[in-house]
Amino acid sequence: MTWISPSAKDADNAALEKRLWDAADQFRANSGLKSQEYSAPVLGLI
């Protein structure tokens, strides 16, 4: 197991969070679904 500094973990988590939000935004924009309809697939991916 490799030790990772807290700042590196925060940066990795922030990058992952940004990618997830960007993917959810693209999915929503291209699907024509309402928020109630696309939340289940997005949460399933997470």
C-alpha cells in the first residue's frame, strides 16, 4: 500500500468529482430527460 498525502487525495477527489459532474451534465443535455428521470442511472454509475 502506498501512502498518499492529504493534498493529493483532495486533488484526486476534486478531479473525480468534476469528471462525474461533467458526465452527468452531458448525459442530461443530450438525453432530453427530466431530473427525476436521469438521476437513477447517474446514481447507479456512482
